[in-house]
Amino acid sequence: MINIGTIIFQLFSILIPVAFIVLIVLFLRSSKKRDERLKRIEEKVDNLKK
């Protein structure tokens, strides 16, 4: 017989590391986009100064 507590524990054991990896990937992607946006803004400001 399968115990419900065991099933829940297995699901959490799988989902927590997966969620951690997904959060890291999302953080890195947003950081990269933010950096690209900042570079574009800096170029626009430099063009305005000329």
C-alpha cells in the first residue's frame, strides 16, 4: 500500500531543487536584460550630450 505522506514527501523532494534551479535561471535572465537595457540608455544619454 502506498502512503500519502510518502508521495507528498517525494513530490517536495523533487520540486524544491527544480524550483531552485528555475529561480536561478530567471534571476540570471532578468539580470542580463537589465544590463542590456542600461547600456541602451547610456548610449541614448551619450547621444543627447553631443
